[in-house]
Amino acid sequence: MTMWACLVAIACLGRAEPEPETTRLASFLVIGDWGWDEVAHGNIQSRHCQNLIADQMHATFAELEDVKFVINVGDSFYPTGVTSEDDEQWGSKWRQVYSAELRSVPWYSVYGNHDMLADNGTCSNDEQYAAQINYDMKDLDHFFMPGFSWFIEHEDLDLEVLALDLNDLWEEHTCRHSLCKEECATVIAERTDAAWELFYSRMEMSNASNLLVFSHYPTDYFWAYPDVIGNLSGAKRPGGLERHVEYFGGHRHNVDQTSTTSIAPKNNWLVGGGGGWSCDGREQGFLVGEIFDDGSVVTRPVLVDYCACCGCWWWWRPFP
């Protein structure tokens, strides 16, 4: 070997191989607690905040160009939900607020506690009475919710979405305001039991590398269920293969990862800052999720100006 060849070989040994580039396969959005009402609301005084977030969602949707679905963690219609598939609130609080483009993909949804109060399905486990249950993926005039708790596989993305109705976690504050206090308590306890059963089943049986799990409630509401936190944080596929989990909950009106119970090394978000009720923190907005061809899922918040949502004294505003 010549001296020149030796020098080239030594130089090559010290050169790091470039990281392979990843390609995004698809994306999704996540939002919660957004259906503002002019009569019943917290410290958000108008629909302006919800509109700001909806406009930013539209811009983000257009920028991404590959959004496959929207995850909606509930409290979609303040203060008491819709009564039927023909309720005018489907128009006034959803279709007239979020663009046709945003509604051109399915909105994967669950019930929030407010959604239940005037819903006839709260008094029965028969899904035919539930105003938001919809089995037709092509019906984009309503959410896609093919059960109180349900799952859907996206085999082309190596991903599964798991939706859980856990409203028994807020039963004492919900059923007393419902149309049927005693029946409500029984019904939502049964639904939550069924949700946990589905959760354990899918955690054990699903072969998807990525699992997107959502309910109306953030992980700090699972304090009485340490095995649920353990299943989320230690999630494996059949055969002990690696699995990533992203968990999304709402109910509290902010977008953050600091107020929830950690499921590290997996990931979870509070995403209840949709502009529908109040500002429980300074982070109001929604999430973007990106799915890549190396099997990774990356999530990030998109926030709007807090002062535009809940108002600020002049000294709270950042200097330009």
C-alpha cells in the first residue's frame, strides 16, 4: 500500500457516516376542550380564542399537506353537549369554526364530561341513543366515534389509535348535572371498566410499533391506577419488541407536559387548551404529530397568543 493510500484509509476511519435521512409518512393534529358557548364559559370571554386556534390549525394543516386525522379529546360542545346528530351546535361550534379542509379528514373523538350532560346516551349503554356515536368514516359532517371506547389500526403507518371513555374519573361532578343521576353513575362506571379492558387487551395484542392513546383525562388522573401508568411507560409489542406510546388527555385547559404524570420513556401531553372554556395556563393551542419512515413519532405544540385568549395587563405582555 502506498503512503497516499494509507493516509486516505486513516482519514476514512475517522470520518463518521452521515445519519440516514428520515421521510415523513403522515401527520396528525390533536385538540381538546374547544366548543365555546356564549352563555356558559370560564375566563375566555368570546369565541375569539377558539377562532384563533382554528385559523392556526388551518394554516398548519395546509403547511403539512399530509394530515391523516385529527384527534379530539372531548368537551367539544360546552356546556352540555349535543342532543342529536342534527343539533345546530354541530354547525355553530364546529363546522362554522373549523375550515372545510380541516374537516376533510376524520376527527377521531371521545366524550368529555361536558359532552355527556344533555346527551341521551348518558342514560343508556345502548349506542343508538348517543348523539356523537358515528360508525361511518366517510361521514365528515360528524366525528368518527364507532363506540364509547374503540381502536383503529393504520397498518400502512405501523400505528394504532386507541380511544378510551374514562368519564367515571369525574363521575361525582358529572352525573349530578345529567338527565339521570343514578343511571348515569352506573353507565359511566360500566363504560370505564370496558375502556380499561380494551386498553389492557390492545396493549397486549396490538403489533403496531406506535400506539396513540387518548381519553378526556390526563395521566395525573390515573393516580389510583398505577398499573396503567406502568403499562404506558413500559409498553412492549408481542414478543417483547419495542413500542412507542403517545398519550393525549384534556379536561384541564392548557397545553403542556409539566402538569401531567410522566410515562417516560414514552411521551404524554395535556392538550385541553382549545379555547372553549378557560385558560388554566399560558399555553393555549393544539398539537402536531409527525410520523416518520424510521418508525418514530414526534409531537410538538402550536400555541397562540395567551393575551388574545384570556387578556393580559400591560405588564404581563412581553416586550417586542
